[in-house]
Amino acid sequence: IEYIRSVYYNKVEYARFSSSLGKFVGFTEFGLKAADYWNSDAALLAALNADKERYCLNNVGVFYRNI
């Protein structure tokens, strides 16, 4: 299971958090700067990694039952 949080502006994805990497990755010039800033915040990264366990792992059984 992988938790992904994408950040868009004007329908263009400029940054993405991936729980498998454990950090943000930027795709545009602004996204690279934003990803560096967000990756420097250990509390934010820990909260997003905890979201994987809080949201994904608790609901995976519900999603698979409905398929």
C-alpha cells in the first residue's frame, strides 16, 4: 500500500508526497523549491507517513470487500 498526496496548481501537478519514498518530490521549478521546504519539516513528514497507517491500512479491508 502506498499513500500519495499530489499538489496541483492550474491542473498541473507540481509536487507529490509518496509514502514509499517518505518525502516530497517536485516536478516544476516551484515544485522543487516547495518540496525542499516541506522535506525540511520532520513533523510534516511524520504526520504524512502516519496518514498511511491512519487512513490506508484501516480502510483497505473496506475497499477490497466492495470490489
